[in-house]
Amino acid sequence: MQHSSTYRMRVKKNIRVTAPDCADTVNLLALEPVYGETLQPFMPGQFVRIGIPKLNEPAPGYFAIASCPERPDSYEFFVKNAGPLSAYLCDINEGTELEIEGPMGKGFDLSAFKGSDVYLVGVGTGIAPLRTVWQDIIHHREDYGKVTIYAGFLTSMHQLLTDELEELSRHDIEVSVTLEIGHESWDGPIGYVQHALEADAPDGTNAVACLAGMSAMVDACTETLQNLGFNDDRILLNH
């Protein structure tokens, strides 16, 4: 399948993943090739441009791939209903065709960091590109040292991939979930992910960090990691 220009994919599944009474709607959207082509492999952390065929409005937008890079048969995305295009995408039915361009972006290339500890830090739907990284690491777990995920969400109702994150301990991957707003039965960190990073103070001498999420969070976590001894070339962004 060519990725230098746009091509068609169709909706394989489209399901809401935030709690029904959560103010924010986030859907898991899976797209598959229209004609059964083999999907090109992609680098963990890459994204695509999604548009609506024959329509300029709503304008196309960029979404990070959230599915496993190993022999993909579909691309998965977490779509937050926060604008005209995402509202459309959260409401479309299976079989609907969309225009795709990509995969694109530099992604998270960990090939130069084998043997290193890996820290994945993301908030909200920023966990989407990180999911491709940890699923790739699971297939090559022996290549890396300690692997820890720092995920941040507004409230427990905003949490994504709760069951999947809980099961990662089976692959010797640690998970720290921070809620900005806690509740009575919540015993995890409360606040922002950079505060959880500060509290744990991971050693940056033989480690690499992948950051994904809002720019303010990325900037704050970058500063925290620099203070912990991470070199700038070991703090990776996917774009």
C-alpha cells in the first residue's frame, strides 16, 4: 500500500472507551484496508492524517496510531470528541470509508537504546502512541532493562486501557497511574505525572524516555527528566 499519497481505509470498529457518565467521549476507532491489502509496518509512535472522502470540511486531522506494530491488520486510534472532525469520527458506523495519509512522523525509535531502561510518559489520549511502544517492547522484552509507564488522566472515569495497563506486570513492565482529581478509594498518585516522576526519581544514566501528550505536560516532564540526569538525546518525542 502506498503512503506517499492518500488512500482509503474503512471502519472496522468504533467503540466508546470512556465511562458512560464521563463528560469526555473517547472512542477506540479501528481502520482496516478496503481491499484486503497488507498494511505497511509502522514505527511505534507514528501517526496518520485522516480525512473524509470528497469533503474539505471538517478539515483532515492527525491521529497517533495506537495498535501493535507487529504485522498490523488494522490501525487503531483513540479519538477524543473535541472538534468537528473528531465528533464525526466518534459517530461513524462500521464500514464507512475514510481517506488516510501516512504513516508519518519520526515515531519513537528505540533501536539505539537496547539495554537501556525505558520510561513511557503520557497523559490522556497521549497514551495512544505509547501503547505502540510498550506492545513492541513486549515482543522484544529481553532487549531492554527496566520498563515503566507513567500515565496521567483527569479522573478515574477518564482512564483509558485500565485492564491492559494492569496486566503489563506479566511482562515485567511497571505502571504508575496519576489522577489529577482523586477519589476516596484512590490510593495512587494525585496531581500531574511530572510529580510522580519527581517522587520516584528514576536514574537517567542508562535510560531513555518517550513523552506524549499536551505540550505543557511534555515541557514539564522534559524539565523534570533533565533535572534527574536524562540527556536531551534520551528524551524522545514522536513528532
